[in-house]
Amino acid sequence: MAAVEGRIVVMIARLAFSSLAVLALSACSTVTSGGRTAWPETRSKAFIPDKTQTQVLLEGLPAPDRPVAVAVYGFSDQTGQFKPTETGQTLSRAVSQGGGAILVKALQDAGKRQWFTIVERESLKNLLNERQIIREMRERYLGEQGVNPQALPALLFAGVLLEGGVVGYDTNTVTGGAGAAFLGIGAHSEYRQDTVTVYLRAVSVRTGEVLTTVTASKTIASQAIGANAFRYIGFKELLQAEAGYTTNEPDQVALQQAIEKAVYELVLEGVDLKLWNFADPASAQSLLLDYHKERDGALDEATVTQALRDAPPMAPYKIKRTASADRDERADPGREREAHVRN
């Protein structure tokens, strides 16, 4: 009896381990091409987050012919949604309220700080207060009656204003799961997907014209997997075991990737519209070509060939003759043979 119980426990352990291994292999990492993480960080000390794949894209942009001065007054949450819980909605927002800070960081990452000159506007009041304090202190202790341009130069101004926000947070866009059990031993898996969408537009400060508008979306995955056993291994001896794991992709990381993708689109869309350009346009032709394919949904020959190769085989066509065709053939068989010869 002990041997039987030991074998069952080993089977359950193997099932749980296999289920968790499948989850780890099927899901992708946040910093890879999949843009998704399967295992949350469990480091006890504070750490610098790894770069996302969209951040790597931004840093890989070729240098511009000249930096673009931009101003960001904010990047607000325009969804109006609250975070859902098991007991109902709370006063916490569904997405991060720090979109402006994330956007500024993404602009700095573009081309490794070569693409944009960012001027502070979100906390402009604090900046003006500090400058006023400097003027008063220099006037009191140094006797200056006017502004010293060497000590307090003029503020930079922006030629392009960046506006936009988080416009969508759709929950449960995809849900599903699977499970199986045999003789009281089973495993199950559940899956849920949300989607966050951001819009970003560039506005000319001189004319107020909206130069271009881009949008980007990022899915947020939640997965749960578990294994359980419930069976009698002897008289009045019940074996009951359960193992499982749940992972939720951080909403903030998904929002960061969506904003970074929007900035990447903004750069290439501006180049496409001749708003700005690369220092070496020839070196960026491949980037523009890939962007056009992604934006327009174009399929290249390799993708179509692979899709046809993966498609299931089709059954041969069967031609069904009609009664009128049979009558025509009986009436004039020579014409039917002549048509076959011409074809």
C-alpha cells in the first residue's frame, strides 16, 4: 500500500512540474520579442528593470539630421475606468496615472537622446517659482536690478507640442482555459487577456496644425495553471493534493511598451511625412519599409509561403455535371470534344 501511495504522489509531482514547465515555455519574457513575462520578479533588493523590446527599438533608431524640440504638458488617463476587484470596483485607476513621465523617458530613449530636446512643461509652475527665487536672492545679496543672462538664461521653447493619452483599457478581450482529469488526478489552465491603447499626436506650436497622429496597443496577459489529485489509496485513506501558479503581467509595463511603440511610430511617421529626417536617410530605408508593412498590414512573399505551407491539405475538386450539359453533349458531341481540344 505504501508503494502504491508513493507512486501516486510521484505522479502528482511530475504532473504539477510538467504543467508549470509548459507555462514557462509557452509564455514569453517581457524583454524579448513576445513582450510578455511569465514569472514575476522575486528579488529581495531594489533593481533596475530590464529593457523592453520596444525600448531597444527606440534606442536603435539612427541619428536625426537635427534634434526636434518638443514639449509634453501631460499624458493623461482618458479611459475613466477604475480597477476591478472581486468585491467590486475601487477608487484605484485601471491604468497608471504616470503616463507623462513614461512618455518623457521614451522620448529620451529615442536614438539614445539624439532625437528630441524635451522642455519641462508638466511642472512649469515649480520651475518658474525657482527661477523667481534665484532672481530675488541675486537682487538682495548682489544688488542686481535686472536679470543677469549669464546666471539665468532664457528658457527654451518648443516647436512641437506632444498631446494624447490612454484612450482604451478593454478587459477580458480573450478568455479561455483547458483541463483534464483521470481517476481523480487532473490539471487545468486558464487564460485572460486585456488590451491597453494609447494615442499620440504632434501639434505645430507656430500654426496649431496637427502634424500627425499615431496609435499603439499592447495586450496584458494573465495565466493560471494548476494540478490536483483526489482519490482513495486505501480503506479510509484519502489522498488529496493540489499545486498551481498564477501570473499577471504588470499593467505599468504594458503601458510603457505601448507608449514606446507610439513614439517609435511618431518618429517614422514624421520621416514619412517629411516633418524631420534621418542624418543618413539611406541607412533607415529598411526601418521605413518594415514600418510600412506593419502599418498597412502588407504581407511579404516569405510570410505567404509559410502560411501556405502550414495550411492543411485541400480535398480535390469534384466537377458536378448538370442535366443541361449532358443534353448539349448528346446533341452535339463534336462541339464538346472540340472545346476540350482548344482548352
